[in-house]
Amino acid sequence: MTNPPPIIVVTTGGTIDKLYFDSLSEYRVGESMVRKLLATANVNYPFEVIEALRKDSLEMTTEDRDALYQCIAGLNSPRVVVTHGTDTMTNTAERLLAVQGKTIVLTGALTPARFTESDAPFNLGMAFATAQAAPPGVYIVMNGEVFPAGKVQKDRVAGRFVRTV
């Protein structure tokens, strides 16, 4: 029996990879935590990790999103997980709708993965499972839900993602 093609995890930065920067509790994006999170979870499904960016999503530009589109469109694997900052995740998801024939799942965290009570491990695990099971399309996975791109927004007050009509 042959192994399935790996899920490619493309990291872009965001809160999931943030770390303390100074004594004022400001954050900066550090090295990606994805490999460690998947190793800790004892993931056996084949995967590869590609670091595309190391930015807070509020700093992402149209050029960054275009480069991310080119990166993902050019991948040989039909299944991709993208770790991304939550503030502009919906914008990037909508940009990636132009990629055809792939299952693309964006996820992130509201608390850095380096924190013990982070939502990062759960969100990444759910995104990884969604990438295996969902049909081609672009999805956002946050807060225990799978949202189709273009039909979701971040509710900053509630601290969660919600479906739009």
C-alpha cells in the first residue's frame, strides 16, 4: 500500500507562532510551532512544513497574499493547511479561492501556541483532519467549526469566528 500524498502545512506567522518580545508583554512572531505541535500529537499521516512568511496578519500585504497564492497553487499535494493570523485570515482565504483542485484549510490561534492554555493544538489538529476529509475548496477552521471561505468573519468582541449569511 502506498502512502497518501503529504499534507503541506504552509506557515505565515500570526498569533499561533508569537512569543514574548520584551518586558512590556509585546509579542513578535517567532519560529513556527507547527512541527512541535504535530510531533507532540504523534501525527503519523505524512506532512511537510513550508515557512512562507513570518508576519502578523495585520502586516500582510496584497503582494504577500499573491505570493502565498503562487506558493500554494504550485504545490504538488492536493491537501494544504495554512497557519495564519486571525485578524486577516478571511481576506487570505478569499484570495485563495482562485486555487482550483485543492483542499486548503486555514487555521490559527487566539492565544500563542507557546502558552499552555492555547487553542492552537486543537485548531491545528482539526485543520489537519479537515484537510484529509473535506472536498476541494477553501475553509477556515477555528473554534471547533469548519467554515467555507467567504462565509465567515472574526467576531472580535466574542473572540471567535462566526458564520455569515
